[in-house]
Amino acid sequence: MQEILSLVLGQLRNIWRFRWIALGIAWLIAVVGWLYVYSLPDQYSSSARVHIDTKSAIDPLLKGMAITPNTDQQVSLLIRTVLSRPHLRDIARSTGLDLRVTTPEQEQALIQGLQRRLTLKNSGGDADLYTISYTSSQPKLAQSVVQAVMSIMTTMDLSNKNSGNTTQAVSFLNKEVDKYKQKLNQTEQTLAQFKKNHAELMPGTNDYVSQVQKLNTDIDSIQDKLATARDRKANILEQMRSGGSGHASVPPAQSQQVQSIDKQLDAEQQKLSQLLTRYTPKHPDVIDAKRRIADLKQRRKDMLARLRSHPGEIQAPSGASSSGGGNGATLSDQLNNTKVQISTLESSLQRKQDQLKKLQAGADSMNDAQAKLAELSRNYQVTRDQYEKLLSRLYSARLSTDVQNSSNALQFRVIDPPEVPAEPSGPKRLILMVMALIGAIGAGLAFAWFLAQIRPVFSSRRDLTEATGFPVIGAVSLALSPAQRADRRRSMLVFVVCCLSLLVGFAAALVLLPVGVQWVPNIVSGQVL
């Protein structure tokens, strides 16, 4: 820190040696800067505020149904169009700015000047308020340029700029809808003809798996009934051989206990058959029905085993006679009925087995037919979905076209019309003069520092030691006489007065600002914008 402070003090001492030159440079640059500020012409800014109505009551109603015009994009396009070169050329022609233009280079400079001074921006946020402003050295000209911009904006029509694109979209969608409509008709006809030609293989309420499952269930049920009937026949024959005596007058299979279970089993078998016509074998109701059937079969098996080991528990069914006189005729009738029942069950079993074999033999054909049907159905569904999407887009495009044709153009409402400015808006001469003063002081200090660098001196023993590499044994201070000290004080006082005079000159320049602005441009040549 001490080294930095020593370095700064050393630089300041070197600059102090050229203080009068620095002050002269500051005075010269300050005066030139102030005169230049005086020579700057007054700038007049004229502005207007316009409300561009971009809201439409129909937009919320058609949200999601039609593509409504993007008014924000229309406004952005309007601003870029107004500030385009052709319109700026028209503005220059209508306001007389091009009267002095004789070459393409001058026209290019004129257009660039218009682009630089003309601003059109949103000043109201969501309120859609736009400010148009232009700055010129002539008040009437500034107002004329803003008025010309407003005239161009209000005469432009952007409502149907996209009508051509929308019409092309509608035409393209019409062609695509017609093409997919033909494809849809073809796929419908192909699918209908295939179902007609393979009606017997088409899956309905009973598909292949359900039919096989139902046949297997029916076969199991018939086999159970057939086994029961055969047991009954064997018991009847055994009774007939034994003369119909003893407790076994009613066989266990014909007992009231077993017949009650058989009735429940038949009811559950019929219920399972009905469920298989509506559901797949993995349906919870089908699984539950199979479980109940298995439980009933196990109960029947256990009941038969129990009755065979304990004939005394056999309960005769209602209507059965156990008297000895009519027992032979009853057993004979029961035997005939049982034989008829066995024959009927065997025929039913054979028929069901034949149906199962036929169904299994046609399994490959049915699988091929169902695979082909799935493919045709998939193609039909894809074509139908695409057709419906295109049809929906077509209706949306037609509705969008109607909205664009019926919607109004952007509505312009002038909030603040342009006026001829009475007071100049620039330049900010006070700020410019302060900047000129600061720049002049900085330039003087910089020039003094430059002279100190090219004409260096040793201001301390340390500087001499560092420069020569030799130690300095001692230093002799300058002893000033009273007269010399008085001269130095007078010189310091004069310098301070001259520095203060620079500030006084700045104050005088500010006081004479109105006069200087009026007279200096007539003396110093300047370009009037």
C-alpha cells in the first residue's frame, strides 16, 4: 500500500511540473466544446399515440374449433411494413424531405436518417397503445412525418393476408379427404366381403376358445351323468340277482342325498355353460363356477363312498316303493329307464366329442381367418381414424376461412394526434457542457502526464537509486529565500485563480447559453438536420 501511495504521489509531482500547460489545454478544449454545443441545432420531437384494437369477441367462442388470425403477429408485421424502405421513401416524398436529394447516396442517407429518428413502439403493454415519434430540427417537419406514418398505418389492410394460404390448405384437405374416403370405402367393402365368405369362422359371442371350453365342460358333465347311470344300472342288476331283499333296495346313486347333489351339479353345469357364452375362461365368474362344480363333484364322490359303506343311511327318493310285492316291477322299470338314459347319454357324448374333433380340426383355418380379420380390421380402423382427423381439419380450415373473411381488419383509434412541438426536446446542452468541462480537465491532465513521461525527473532518492543502481549517500534540500517563497506563493495563487476562472467560464457559458445558441450557428458552419 505504501509503494502504491508513493507511486501516485510521484506521478502527481511530475504532472504538477506541467500544470500551466494542462490548464491551457483544459481551457482550449473546454471553449471549443462549449462552442460546439452552442452550434448544435435544436431538435424537435413530435409524437402521437394510437390504439390498435386486436381483441375480438369471436376468438373465445371459436377457441379450439378454428384457427383465428394472430393479431399480435399482424401488428408486428404492420410495424415492420411501415418502417420498410418503400414506405419510408413515400414518407420522405410526401413531407418534402427528398427535395434536396439528387444522388442515390443522398437518398440512402435520407432513408437511414428516417429509420434512425422514427420510432414506433408499444407504450401501453396489454392496452395495445403504440407511440409514433420523430425528431427533426424543424417542428413542422416532425409533425408532418408522424402524420404521414399514421396515414400509412390506417390505410393498410392486413385482414386477408393469409386468405390465400388458407384457401390452399382447404383445397389440399379436400383432396386428401376424398382420397381417404375412397380408401375407407374399399377397406369397408373388403372387410364385409371377408366376413361374408367366412361367416362360420367369424368370432361372435362364442369364439374358438369359448366353444372348446364349453364342449369340454359338456363332455365332462355327460361323462359324470353316464357314470352315474352306469352305477345305477349295476346296482339295479345286483338287486335283481339278489331277489330285491336287504337294505340295498335303493342304490346309493339313486339315493335322495346323491340326487340332491346331482341337481346342484346340473344347475352349476348349466350356469357355467351360460357364462362361457359371454365371458372368457379367465373371467372371475367362470373360475368361481368351475370351483363350485369341483366341490360338488368331490361331495358326490364322498357321499357315494359313505353310502356304500353304510347302506342304512340311504334315503329313498320320493315316490320310490320298498315293499316286497312291487319291488320286482319297480326294479325292472328302473333298469329299462336307466338303459334308455345310458343310451341317450352315450349318443350325446358321441355327438359332443365329434363336435370337439371337428372344431379342433378346423382350428388352423379359424386362426388364419381370425388373423386375417384382425389385419383387415386394423387397416380399416387406421384408415377411418385418418379420415376422421382429416375431415375434422377440413371443417376447421373452412371455419377459419369464414372467420378470416368475416372478421374486421385491425381497428385504429387515435388517442393523441401529432402536434407541432413548441419547445425543443434536445440536445441536452447542460449535460453536454458538463461533459465538455470534464473532458477538458481530463485531457489537460492526460497531456501533462504524457509530458512527464517523456521528460522525467528524479523527485526522490529512492527513484535515483532504482534508476542508477547506486546507493545515494545523502540529499541536499533546496533552501528558498523569502523572496522566492513569496514568488512561489503568488504563482500558486495565480494558478488557483486560473483554475477557478475555468469554473467561472463554465458558469458564464451556461448564462450565455441562449445567446450562444442563437448566434454561434450563424458564425460556425453546421449541418441543419
